Amino acid sequence: MTEPKSAPLLPEEFERRMQRLLGEDFSDFLASYDRPRTYGLRVNTSRISLEEFEKLVPFPVRRIPWISNGYFYDEDVRPSRCPLYQAGLYYLQDPGAMTPGSRLPIRPGDRVLDLCAAPGGKACAAADRLKGEGLLVANDISASRAKILLRNLEMCGTVNAFVTNETPGRLRDQYPGFFDRILLDAPCSGEGMFRKDEALLKDWSPGKSDELSRIQKDLLTAAADMLSPGGTLLYSTCTFSREENEESILHLLTVRPDMHLVPLEWYEGFAPGVLPDTPSPEAVSLSLCARIYPHRMDGEGQFLALLQKEGGARFVPEKEDAAASVPSLFCPPETVSSGRNKKGGRKKNASLSGPDPRALSLVTGFLSGIGAGSLGGAPLSVSRIEIRGDKVYYLPPLPVTPAGTVFLRNGLLMGDLKKDRFEPSVQLALAFRRGEVKRSVDLPVDDPRLVRYLAGEPITLAGHEASGGSGWHLLTVAGYPLAFGKITGNVLKNKYPSGWRTC
């Protein structure tokens, strides 16, 4: 058993602000800091049903009542060590932090932007709800955090993401009125996370909210400019500050009269937004915002506001034919920038073109050899395969190549071309859904060989497990894709990348 943590010492000015804000609820709020924090995970329902997850999960879980696919787990559990986690079947996230991603009404086929996306929990939730259709642009201004974002999206098996490392201002110039749904989880003072992360508490100061509020207002107006007519924007923070929450929303309503607050899916534990001391016509709707307090719900603090832009919604067909919707998925030369050079400047634009037929045949030959006719729940489209140097990618069903965009990944990294062969990536393995690959080796969740494989070791197979013969196989856990390995005799050689290993 781990020793219970002592309650953090809260700054006096913070306590005074919260007392003014909460009134008679303040004592209950203070008492919440003496209680242990809660732990949660969100199931990726595009990969596994909730019923199947509950049958397979090897540790106790219980439903989060306001998140349809969320579960609590106990503090002494280590769910990141479970092969189901490595297979991308669930994502670890605070129950309160899951809420914004669950309240943006995303439909398969939408064009979605997560503007400040790292570390990726909300972006992965958006990808899950898109179900491989449409487009997810996941952006973070920090290059190091964008790499973490990319890794999390890859682990969730996302096939339709464009992961960018841009400033909001440049994205606004490149994507005016483009997105149907935008999620803006803005940088904030983190007051709602004091119980979880005492580093935020130590960094807090009375004037910090005013400084951050100016940044948040700029982010909100940039996001509104990128929203299509009829589109929806979900703004969230993990702070209690009125300056960073309601006042930022009120600023947007004032400077962008085509934006208005709309009701979000409510839960009995939510508290309504706080109205300003001086009422105004724009301020009346602030009660539609939602506040999450740790003394009212089992999660850390959050603020949410759902806004809609006036005008008719962009038409999205129920099922877009990927090949038909993209006239040419092989980008013309000098259309994109793939990153920055060592001195911090932009790299020269890469010249992209259709793949060499022989190189493409190595990829399609591999896919045929493992018996894969679909990927991510949709038929495999050769027209979406892009070969850039020795790397092979599977592009999103909707093209995004504005000139000069700095990005980490467009679509899915399928693998590498070596002299006369194609070697698949772990990202490709995770992008497959259950039953999409015929040539596979399946092990149960509690098989100790899975732990050894994820640590980088080869594993020995029984005769019936190696019945598919030598060569590449998809390793699955209870039928769910995990990684690729190569069988020689009765040994599955380890191809799990060193950077992904569990120990």
C-alpha cells in the first residue's frame, strides 16, 4: 500500500478567490484536498466494445457515470503495463480531463482540429469518434510536446491524422473557415490540477490568470476564424479562474458576434458558469458553460464551453469514398514543409511524387502476404499510399497540404523500404482492427510471453501457434493487434521498436 499524500498547502490569495467564488460550498471544496485523487481510463470504442473490454480487462474497473466510455481504476493498479494498453485499446486520463473530448459533437467524416493537442488525450478521443473517416488535425506549438502527441495517436491506431507543429496564427492563415469541429484546451494556470500536480501550485501567482487570459482570448479568436459556418467549438481549461474562463468566453462573444454559446450534454455534478457582477446581453448565456469541482465530482477541476458559429453546416456525406473524394493523394512537388532544420529554420520543401511501381509492389505484396484487405475498418486504398524516400505512408482520406505547413506526420507510417523488401512498422500493426489480418499469432491477455515480447525478447511458439509458416505475422492479444514479428521455425523474432519497449 502506498502512503496517502498530505493535502497541499494552498496559497492564501487562491483560497480567498475560491471562497468568494463558492460561498457556502467553500468548506466542502477545501475538504476535497484531503481526499485521494481519482484515476481513469477511456476505452477506444472504435477498436473494442465496452462489453468486450469489461470481459478482458485483468484489473478491477468501474464506470465513470458522465463519460460513456470512461472507467475508474484503483491507484495501486498499473494499467500501462497491461498488453491491452500497449495494443491501444484504452488511454489513461484523469476523469475530469476526459470530459471536454466527450462533449464536442464529432461525427465520422468531420474535419476536426485540436489546436493545443499535446499530450494527446483529447485528440485520441476525437480520432476514436471519427472512426478513421474525415480528418483530424492535431497541433501543438511545442516540438517536443508534439512528438508525445504523435506517439499517443500512433498507439491508438489513428490513420487519418495530420500532426502539425505550428503557431495558431499560421494555422488560421492556412485554414480559414475549414473545420467542422474545433477543440481548444487552452494553456492555463492549472488551478484545477493542484491536487494532482503540486508543481502547478508552486508556480501559481495572483497575476498569472490575467497574463494567460490574454493568450486564451487570442487563441479563441483564431479558432473561431478557422471554424466553418454552423461548426462547433469546445473551449476548455483546467482552472477555476473567472478571468481565464467566463471572461475569455465573454470576450469572444463580444468580438465575434457570429459565435454563440449552446447547451452541452449536462451531468448532475456539473456547476453552471459564473455570471459577471455587471450583467450584459452577451453575459446572460454564460450559465450554459460547465464547471467541474473536485468536491462535486470524482475528478480534477475543469471548465467547458460549447460554442457554435452562425450559418449552415458544411454537408458531410455519411460515407465518403476515400478514392473518389481525393483527386490526387500524391502531392505535387514543393507543397509541404516536413519540419525544421538543425538551426531552427524551416527545411526546404520536400519534393513528393507518386511511388515507384516496384517499390509500391513491395508494399502491396506484403499486405497480400499477411492477408490484409482492409485497414482501420475500411477497405485498403492503394491510392492513399505515399512513398517518400525509404518511408511508406498511408495518407488521410481528405488531403491537407497547405504550402509551408510544419508537420510531424501526415497520416500513418506504414513502414520502411529496405533494398528488396518492405518492413512494417508497429504503427501499421496498431492501425489494423481485430480480424483484418489473416496471418497472425494470437496470445491471451495473461500470457507471460507478451510481457517478454514487449520488453524486446523473441518468444517461442507452440506448434499450432506457428502453423502459418515462416515470415511476417501480426502478433495479437485476445485477437487485438499489438505488433509485427517474424517467425523462423517455432520462434517469433522480435521486431518491437526499442523506443516502444516497456522496460
